[in-house]
Amino acid sequence: MSSMKNVIVVIGAGSIGQAIVRRVGAGKHILLADLRAENAEAAAKTLTDAGFEVSTAEVDISSRSSVHALVEAATGLGEVTGVIHAAGVSPSQASPYTILRVDLYGTALVLELFGEVIARGGAGVVIASQSGHRLPALSTEQNALLATTPTEELLTLPMLQPSEVKDSLHAYQLSKRGNSLRVMAEAVRWGKRGARVNTISPGIIITPLANDELKGPRGPGYRRMMELSPAGRAGTPDEVGTVGALLMSTEGAFITGSDFLMDGGVTASYWFGDLKPQ
């Protein structure tokens, strides 16, 4: 590469990360990082064939040294003007401990380390989940702990111990609530560098992962959610891409520290409609 370019880092090479970066990555250098090299390579081929300039990297977001190496790789390519964090594990994929380590701690790590290098005018988007909106309200103190506890101390919080978090779904809901709270706190720090960061909390979006879930033991529950929600359907990665593009562009310049719930009304139906727990 002859000259340093603006760099957009995509962590998690799945459908949602790709959909957002297709909207904002033209003319920039895209660094696609995934836990599995083959996932990053496959996504890179699709994007390269569509005219984007792409490099790949392997990253384990639950490892500080691995995320640090990704930051080094990104800054070596140019100025990091965008971070799209779309990596994580779902409740049916992992134990409560792994979910907290990847989805909660890993996200805090990404926000901390990329927050030290994000360029002025840059923006980050973290993909959380509607699940974070299905957890009953936490106390003001619990919110503050999830938002501001130093990254390396997060997993030692009493509220996150096995005696308190007994199943994967609860761990996932806590992690995703934690993501949006963490982003609020990080928006203050990123703001001192002239950068912004927000979360998107998607509902059921049709991706290979969601298709697996629909075929699995949670399938009937997923279908019920779709049928009884106001939208009456699942969402598409492109719809998330539209919101991601707004949040990363100058048109979203007044939006930071926010969480965008886009779930076809599933949460509305859960609290106040036909999905209300009996």
C-alpha cells in the first residue's frame, strides 16, 4: 500500500459486521478480524470482490494481548476512524463463564484499547442485543459497576459470580445490558478524543447463527417472538447496516453513548403485549 489510509476495524466477520462496513467502508482500508481465520478470509473475499480494500487478522477478544495485537495491526495500516464490534457468543453456544468472558469482558477490552487510538471524528458501533432489554432493572449501583469497573476487575464483581449467574441466557442478558452501559461510560472518554461510540441492540436478525438457533431447541421460542411482535417477522443484516451507517457517519454526529433497540417490537411486546411472561 502506497499511502496510509483511514482504517475501519471490523471485529466479528459475520453478516451484521459486513452489512455495516459495506455502507461505510468505501475508500477506506478495512481490517476484518475474527476468531477463525477462515471466517475472516471468506468475508474478505466477498468484500474484495465488491471493490473494497481489505486485510484480515485473527483475534480472540477475551485476550488482552490478542486485542492489543489487533490495535497494533490497525494503527500500522493508518488512522483508525471506525470500529465495528460485532463479535460474541450466543446463549446456546457457550457456558455462562465463557459468555461473560467474551461478550462482557471482551467488549470492555475492545472499547478500552481502541478508545486509546480512535481518531478525532472517528466512531464506534458495538452490537449488543434485545436480550439486554429483557433483564429486569438493575440498581443504580449495579449499573455503575458494569459501566465503570476497570476491565481487568469486571469478572470479579460479586454480581457476576456463578452463585448469582446460573444459566447462559442470564449471562447473555447481563453481558448485553453491560455492553450498552459500558458504551455510555466509554462515550465520555472517547469524546475527549473527539470520537463517538454507540450500541445497536438487534432482535432476531436472519444470519447463519440465527438460522442455527431457529433449528435448535430455542427455535419455537424464536418463532413465537417473531409471530407475536408488532413487525411479525425477523430482521435482515442490511436493516442493521442502515442504522450502523447513520451512527458512523457525520449525519450521526450528535449521537453518542446511545443504544438503539431494533427488534421489530419484540421488547415492547415482551413488557406490554402478547409476549408478556404469564
